[in-house]
Amino acid sequence: MSQHLHDPTQHEKLDPAVLRDDTTFAAGRIAFFQYVIVSVFLFVLSGFWNLQVQENEIYTEAADRNRIKSTPMLAARGKILDREGRVIVDNHSSFSVILSRENLKEEHLPAIAAGLNLDLEDLVARLRRWKSVPKYRAIVIKEEMTPAEIAFVESHNDPDTFPELELAHVQHRLYPKDNLLAHVIGYVGEVTENELDLPDFAKYNQGDVIGKAGIERQYNDILMGTDGERQSVVDSKGNEREVIGYKDAIPGRSLQLTIDLDLQIVAEMTLEGRKGAVVALDVRTGEVLAMVSRPAYDPNKFAGRIRRKDWDEIVLNPDKPMFNRAIQSNFSPGSTFKPLVALAGLEAGVIDDKTTFQCSGGIQFYGRYFRCHARNGHGTVNLQRAMAQSCDVYFYNAANLMGIDKIYEYGEQLGLGKETGIDLPFEGKGLMPSSKWKARTLRQKWMGGDTVNVGIGQGYVNVTPIQLAVMIGGIANAGIWSRPHLVKDPNKREVHKLSVDPANVGSVVYGMYGVVNLGGTGGVARLPGIDVCGKTGTAQLYGYDVRARGSVVAKDLRDNAWFVGFAPRTNPEIVVAALFENGEHGNLAGPMVRDVMKVYFDKKARNVQRVPTLAMAPLGQKGFAVN
């Protein structure tokens, strides 16, 4: 039996396909690693290209920041002056503390907050809001430093304690005391995150201090300067070794207002302890000579970073001290609206100087009895007597004869129902109603009784004090009125004209002259030697039916008292409107107008820069020095 023996010296024959697969696999692995190596090389090369060529300046700047320290030099805002160049808003030197986030150690925050009398939670929240801002931008965390706080920073801002702290010498806003001109001036504050999201604030950066209200806001671009910086070389521990450059801060430009401080101070004094507003305009130019709103707030509390306690006291005050009643309060004008009704009636031909109506204390219209403020009536009255005695029945009849749309036509042309365009933010529009307005907004038909109510400045019609001053100034000036403005600039004048018969204007003006000088309701506004013309107004906040029931009315629901006056009778120069909220009787607002006018004409007669009869304390104690 034979057996086949295997010969170990002979090789088995290999399959060519297997050989090809092994070779391909090995080649693939080699190629893969080659690609990886090339890719890594290209990535590194591109990184060097990016670092050395494309973004060389960025990385160079970042490297420099590790050895070059930049400290902001805050620019001072421009001053605000009155029409005679007297300083209203100034700046004063103080210290702020700046925190560098590049050197910040979070475990230092509690001690820093305690040393600077800051709320730790507020400080942490502030740093959180700055997270998206590059770290090389420092943060002002405390303004208006006290001597003790300055000493704390100076004794702790070394590399071994709190290297993130540094003092900065700055110019802070100094506003007049006693809330003088608060609503006109406004205040400044740090731009908020919500504001930065709005298009109007896109040009500002986190931490910028900008105008928040009043003139400060309206003219922020003029008043706001451009910050500078100081650059110095520091070592690895943050010690300053050498100052290598300055970029000087550019202060903001000063702004001259049309306000006359003498008139302003007197206007403020007339509203002491009251709610209301006073506005004085130059009839010829539209320049605002005085503007007061009471109650007011202290802008100095906003000049730094307002404390939560102070903020709550202001915004939670039911009397709304931040509300500018001079341009925002929408109230029925009461009988101060009657000059407009009279002019419209004369122009429409439904009344003339000889037209009379019988007033027995009220009149029936459309199934409703409309009362006059004089219970026993005024008897037979013509336009001049009706204006002087403020007879409601006369103006009920005049309004009913011409209809609401004719009243609207003249009211709208004299600036009612829309912003006057004064250079202050957040102006109110008031309301000059019409039949179309009621159909459009209330989906109701205009009724005859609505017109009768509007005839005496009640019902749907609402005005602001600035609108009332513009309207009466326009009537007094034969239909010509200028847009009111607060900045002294001849280019600001914007003239509006209403085509009216001068004879009709004369009739209305004579009636207003009688209010003050011929036994009318506004005799308290009389000035010796000055032909003052005016109109009282008592605007109801509740009806005669409530009074008839003898109901007790809350203090804040008492009638509003108005008075508006101008002088002289011919070629008028000044118009003043006064609102005394819940003052009950229009003649109580008359002395406010009289006192402002007296200062105006006293200054004109004596050609002096101050009012000698006023004795105010120096700036920094109580308002302004007036010699």
C-alpha cells in the first residue's frame, strides 16, 4: 500500500487575487496616512497664515493687551445755559471706580462690594450683562465716590489685593436743586440692554451714559462728548511701568435754551405744593420762556447710578413726578376753549358782535338740560359780556349753530389734536374731536349734545398746557403762531398761519380783555399799566348731577383750574397758560399767570439781567442765585 508524502521544500501555489487584495489594502492605508499628514500640515499652515497674515492686527492687538493697559478717560457732557448765558446744568469733578475684567477674580467681588457700599447681587448682575462685551473694556461700577470709598480703592488696588480696581477722575452732571427745570432738562443714565436692541440706540455701546429724558435726551448727540483713553505698559502682575500714549476726551458742546431763569423761578414758586403746569411762550417766535410741571423729581439722583430705593420712591409715587404735565397731560380745557369757539363762530358767520342769547341759568338741547355755571343766569348777553362772565349758555348756542366740524377746522389749524412739535420727547397729542373721529374710533354717530359740550371745552376735547398756550397765542397774533421750541436757534422758527378776519380777532381779544379788566372772572390777573387779556377755565371731572346730590368728591376728582393770558393787548409778546390740577376755580390759576407776566415786563422796563425782588440761595443750596 503506497502513501503520498508531502514535500516541505515545495511551496504551495498562491492565488493571484489574494495577492492583489493584500497589496491594495496596504497601499490604501499608506495613502490614508499620507492624506492625514498632508491635511494636518495644511491645517497648521493655514493657522500660521491666518495668524501671521490675515488677522495679524487682531492677534497683535490681543498680544499687546497682555502688556498694554488701556484706561478710559470719560468725556464731560456739554453745559446747558439759559437764554442769557446763565448756567443751568453744569459738571463737577468727582471720582469713579473702574473694574478691569481681565484681572478680575470672582472671589474678590464680595469684599469689593462691601468696601464700595454696593449691593453684591447688583454687582454680579451688572457683570453678567457685560459678558458679551470684550474683556478689555473696563466697567464703571461706582460713581460719585465718597472719601472713604476713595481711600478703600487707593489702599487695595495693588497686584496682591484687588488689581482689578482703579480710580478715574471724571466730570459728573450737576443739576439745580429743588427740582428746578427737572422736566425740561431731563436726566442722564447708562444705556440699558433693551435700549441697545432698538435701532435708535444702535450707535451706543454697553456702559455709555446717555440722555434719558428732556433736553438731555433730545439733544444727546450735541451734549455727549467722545471718550478718550490712556495707554500704559504693565508687567505680568499688572503694575504700570510706563505711560505710552493719550487720546484726549472730547467734551460735548454746550447748549443755550430759550428759557429765562427769572421767569422760570417765579413760575416754579407759583406751583409750590400744587399739582399742575405753567408754560410761557414768546408769541412772536415760539420760544419757551418758562415751563414747569409739578410735582417733579430730582435729576441729581440719576446723575450717577440711581439707588433702588430712590427709583421706587419716584415711580411708585401716585402723583407721578416724572410725568411732564406741561406737554403730556390731556385734560378738558373748560372755558379757556371759548375763545376758539368764538373765533370759529365769527368766521362761520353764525354770530357777530351784536348777537345775543338769553341765559336763565341753563338751556334745553336735544332733550337734555345744559346748565350754566351761574345758577341764576346772566340775562341777555352778547359776545363780549359772555366772554368776560364766561357764560356757558352763549357758547352752547354758538357751538350748536356752527356744528362740531367747523370747530374742529379752526382747532386743528391752531395746533389742537396733534403734537405741537416742541423739541422734547414723549409729547402728548390731546384730542380735537370731529364727527369723523367719533365714527372711526368709537363706531358711533356724532350727536348734537356732543357739540354742545365741546362748546364750553368739555366732552371729548382734551388739550395739553403747551397746546393751549399755542392756540391762544395764535388767536392773539391774528392767526399766526410758531412751533414752540426750547433751544435758542433762529433756524428753529417754524411759522403757521390761519387766515382769519382781523376784525373777528379783535372781537375775541376785546372779550378776553374784559375778562381781566372789565369786571370779568379773571380780575386777579390784572397788572397796572399792562393790558393783560385772559380767560379763566374750570374743567369738570364730574358732572352737575353729582354735585346736585351733594356727594362727597375725592380731592383728586375736584375740578381743574385753568387760566391762560397774553399781553399786551395789541402786538402781544408773551402768552402764559397755567393748569392747577384739582384747583376747583379758574381764577385761582390767574395769579400764576400774572406773576410770570409781571417778571417779564419788569425786566423789559428796567432792562436788567436779574429780578431784584427775588432772593434765592446760591447754586448747590437751593436753585440759582438771583441778584
